[in-house]
Amino acid sequence: MKKNQKYILPKEVSIPDRKWPDCILDQSPIWCSVDLRDGNQALPDPLTPDQKLEYFEMLCEMGFKHIEVGFPSASQDEFDFFRRLIDEDRIPEDVFIMGLTQMRPHLIKRTLEAFEGCKQGIVHAYIAPSDLHMKQVFEMSKDQLIDLAVSSTEQISDLVNNMTSSDIRYEFSPEEFTDTDISFSLELCNKVYKAWGKATKEKPIIFNLPATVERRPPNQYADMIELFNREIKYRESILISLHVHNDQGMAVASTELALMAGADRVEGTLFGHGERTGNVDLSTCINNLYSRGIETGIDFSKLPEIAETVERLTGMPVYYRQPYAGSYAFTAFSGSHQDAINKGMNRLSEAPEVFGMGWKVPYLHIDPVDIGRKFERLIRINSQSGKGGVAWVLKQDYGIDVPKEIQPVLGLAVQKYSESVAREISAEEVYQIFEDNFIKPDGPYSLLAYWPRPDDQDPTFIHGEVHLKLEDQEVTYKADGNGPVSAFVHAIREAIDIDFKVESYHEQAVGKGADAQALAFVPLKLADGSIVYGAGIDSNIDQAAVRAIISGLNRVELGNNL
């Protein structure tokens, strides 16, 4: 190591026989939201009491059973909010509210006053045993810090003894755990355990082991958790809790690896709000487990509404590429990705048999519908998008199944337009391009009217009368055929100088109920063997087909392929 080196590698934890790398995370921890405390204290404009209440009720509705609602001794507003929850009976029977306190006698007393009458609660006390804090902040020795932690815990225990009608648990956080010698953390927690004197398997003490500032890589945090898990006494009556901040952008990884190392509980905030770069993002952590088939106990089925509520209450936007919650979380712009998603969705029914699971789609690790996300936002269109993406948008937003033969040409038209405007384009613009190119191409032929009439003797034989506008001239042609489309083709051949055949066509319904319309795609086979497609839409199937033929003929005149 260089002399006076500014930064050095964190000292590794000695655990050569570590077990956590081989562990499989297959069950959910206890989730504790600290949005109303850690998240709130980092907001430029802290939540008002009414905003906190709305947030609290949302967390309860989602299924959180541990909720840190504030710092009762910090201000009168914080104290009053605690009292409001209790006095107005706002706390569900299965929810523990948690309040934070520093280890000072008058603050502890004030905190426990806030808990009076609380049916279920957790008093959360903390002190930082790191060398950094002891030398630069507290200016005390290890023995002095232990004495303070023990005496504070005893004070809390004595006050709780007087609250005979309440179930008050205890959480102790050796703050800056990752920057503290592990042996000292173990010694401190063992003595705090004895000072509390109430921990049982049914009512465990919580040892919260925070990465208060993310100074170590996730694997080292997991090592520390595993070592603590192995060596702490009375493990059966202890919950090991995690509280990870995101200073190095690895909070989710640190949390997952620490759970593999034996932790039981996770503290965090819904979208990573909190001091500096924030707390671990619970939305990501929880939905990660959900995407692996693990029951989490937390309901994110209305995630967009949850995100909107948090944004409104906190004034903090959810990042558009935030996992799960961001507006771009399931969005594909790349043409190849769009095409793969489109094909995967079309073959989703095969997933159980082929993959042994109900969801397996390229580029989508979770069904967005499960968390309230709408499919029309999966694929978004810009100059990098391809035919598959364009087809997907038209199908999802307008119910139009674009034939594969048309998709390349339509994709190029959309791409050209997107390049010209130099931005993402909307579904409405995609439809307009489809309409301009296939339904209403700007060619020389306009269909004014078409009247097919069954023969009086043979209803399968049709007499057709076509009214056309050719350039600026209105003309009428009549012809017969063995169906409405056949009669129209025979008549139109008399009006134009294009040799073509109609051998088949695709029809589909667009819309539902009484407002449904017929959409026809008609391939015109030209004399040289090439194919040009037209599209037509009408309330009548036959009229849609003949409109598609006119569209195709206009596209021939315009020199369009397919």
C-alpha cells in the first residue's frame, strides 16, 4: 500500500468455509418499510401528517407488517403522528409500528410515551460502534459505548415492563455495521440481548445490521452476515435484519446475498428513497423474488398507482428506467427485441409444456400484467424499431393483425417517418402511417360507391355496379361475377389498364359489438408475378374487400411494393 493512499481496500472478513454462495434464496424475509422515517427524512419537503397517514394506509394495504413510522422524539409533529395512529385506532391488528430513538435517556422516555396504548410496536434504538464514530463523533472507548448501549436497553426494557397491555418488541442497530469490527459487533449485541431480557422464539429481539454507508462489495457484506449468524448467541430468539443504503449502487445485490447468508428481515423504501442515494429499493427486491415464484406477502398488483401515489406525496419522480416501476421498465425499442417479444407472446400458450412454467417470453422476465403494467407500453416506436414492433403496436392498440407479407414495407414507412421527426412516435402516428400507406394511399382511383345485387334467378350470381373517380372524372362500370368481390374485379378491369388477379384475401374484425368493422387485406397478383397488397375497412365485409382492391391498385400506380 502506498503511503498516504487516499482509498484502500476494505479489510476482508476471515471466513474461508463460507456457505452462503451455495445457498438458494427460496423464501421471503419479513419486509419492513422505512419510507415514513428514513425515506421521509431525506425529502426536500417532508411529508405532512395527512400525507404520512395516506402513505401509511397504502403500505398496510400492500401487506407490510413492520412499518417504521417515524422518530417520535425528534419533533412534536413526529410525536403527534404516532399518537394519531394509536388514538384513532389506525393500525391494523397484524401490523407492528416502529419508532426510532437515539440512546439518550430523555429521548428514550419521550419515545416510549409515544407508544402508550399501542397494541403492537417495535422500539428501534441505534448507536454506531465503528472506530470512525467512536473516535470522531462520540469520542468514547469501546467499554463506554457498550455501557451506554446496555444502560439504554435496560431503560427501554423497564419502561416496556410497565406497558402490560402492549406487545412492544425491541430492535437494536449497531449503525455502520459494515465499518465495524465484527467481533466487537458480536460482543455488543450479545450484551444488548441480555440487557433486554425478554427475547424468546415467539417474540425475538431484532438485530438490525446496516450498511449505513455502502463501503463494501456485496460479497463482503454477505460474509459479515454469515459470520454474525454463526456466532451470535441465542440465535433462535433473534431476527437478523438488513438495512442497506445504495451509495455504490449495489444495495439490491447486497440485500439478496445477505439473505442467502442467513438474514431474516429487510428494511428499505418502496422506490429507494432515503439519505444520499437512498435505501434499498423494496419494489425491486420484492418483485425479484416474486419473479422467481416466491410468495412475498406484498401486493404490487397496482404498481403504477402505487408509484403515482408516492410521486404525488413525496414530490420525487420514479426514474423512468427504474426496475418494474419505471415507465420504460418493460419497453423495447430495438427491432429485433420487438420481433422476439411479438413471437414469444404469440406462442405463450406453449410455455407450460416446453419450459415447465406459465411465463417464458423473450426479453420479459415477468408478466407486466401481474404488477399492473399495460402491454401497449411494452413496445415503443422510434427509428430503431422494426416490423415486429410496428405490428405489435397495431395489434395491441387497434386490434389489427398485420399480415407478415406487409410488415416489412410498413416497418420501413414507420422508420422513415420516425427518422424525419427525430423522436419516438405514438401509436396514433403508427396507425396514421398504416392508414396513409395501405387504407387510403394517395393514388388516382377513388371508390365512390359499389352496389352488388344478387341475380333474381341465382342469388350466388352477382350483378355489380361500380362508381369510380378516375383522376377528376366520375365513371360507372357494370359487370357480373360469382360473388360481390368477383363482380367488382370484372367491372374495375374495364376502367383501368392494370392486369391483376385476386386469388385470396384476409379478413378480420376490428373493434367489438355494434361498432365493429371489417378490415380486409387483399393481395393483387400482377402480370409479372409480383404481389401488391391493399387494405380496406368498412362495416360491410364485401365493401371492405373492394376498398382494399382500390387501395392496392393505387399502390401499384404509386410504385409501391407489396
